[in-house]
Amino acid sequence: MPAMKTYEVIVSSAAVLDLEGISSYVAEQYRQESGHKYANRILGQLASLNYTADIFQYSRFASVKAIHAKAKTISIINHRWTVVFHTEDYYVMIDRIIPSKMVM
């Protein structure tokens, strides 16, 4: 049985800005602490890509391919957000975190 490949997860600066925006919005709607908890929940789900990235297929959506030609996606937080990522060598690069309704 071949060994399972593991990756190091790297979050791009664009994805960090997306995450900060999401966190700020949640904090404005509820409480500051809620924004931090929501962001930590997202980061926890992103961390799981270190061993699950290979199971996802390349996206066929034009809006995702515009971000990266070999992009893959995962839906998180009750399908509200779509994480766009790609793999290179031993790395998973998180390209963006976008609202799922924008994926077309």
C-alpha cells in the first residue's frame, strides 16, 4: 500500500485578506469574539487539506479557473464559503476564500 502524501498548507496573502474580511463581518454582526471563533473554525478546516488535498478533483468552473488554472475547491461552513486551492510539490496553496454563491 503506498504511503499517503502529506502537504504543508500555505495561505496566500489574498486568502488572508478574505479571512480578515469574513472575520470582521461576523464581528460586526455579532461580537468580536464570534469573529475570531469563526476564523479559527475556517483555519481548522483549511488545516485538514494537509492530508486530504489529493482527493479533490480539478474544478471545472470558469470563476475558479480564473484564480488558478489547476485549482481545486472545497466547501466549508455549511457550504457558505468555497476555498480555492492548488497543490505544488509538497505544498497546498490556499488561493482564495470566496462566497459559494460566486462559484460559477
